[in-house]
Amino acid sequence: MHFPRDDVLALHERINAMEGQVKEMNQRLDLKDDTAWAATIEARLVAGTSELERLRAAAEDARRANDDAHRQLARDAEGAAARMAEDARVLNNVRELVRFFKEA
């Protein structure tokens, strides 16, 4: 069985074009070639992953510092409240003394 020459030539051109596209795709996806698209994407992914880890560590450090600051503020507030209570007791004692001397 024979095929028309034009059909065979058109099919041959399409096959050649597809082979060129496959070669181009292989070049773009070659991870060994630093200029290839896939290698560039992988390098960006690695850089993004390391940046993400750095940001996670920074966020964890900030969270710890925030927790420490809150604990310190709570201790300071408790200390201030204790001092105010003690000052109130001293003032009450002073008032009692003043009242005592006024009455005497």
C-alpha cells in the first residue's frame, strides 16, 4: 500500500518538529545544566526553603522573647501591686498615728 507523497512529507515535517520540541524540553528540564529552567526553579525552591526555615527560626525566637517579656511584665505588675498594698498598710498606720495624736 502506498501513501501520497505530500502526506508523507507533511508527517515527516511534523515528526521533525516534535523531535525538536522534545529536545528543547529535555534541555529545559536538565537539572545538570545550571542555565536550564528546571535547575533555576530547583535553585529557587532550595533558596525559598532555606529562607522559610530562617523565618521560622526568627518567628520562634520572637515568640520566646515575647513570652519572656510577658512573664517579666507579670512579675513587675505583681511586685508593683505588692508595693502598693504595703504602701497602703503604711499609710493606714500613719493615719492611725495621726488620729491617735489628735485625740491625745
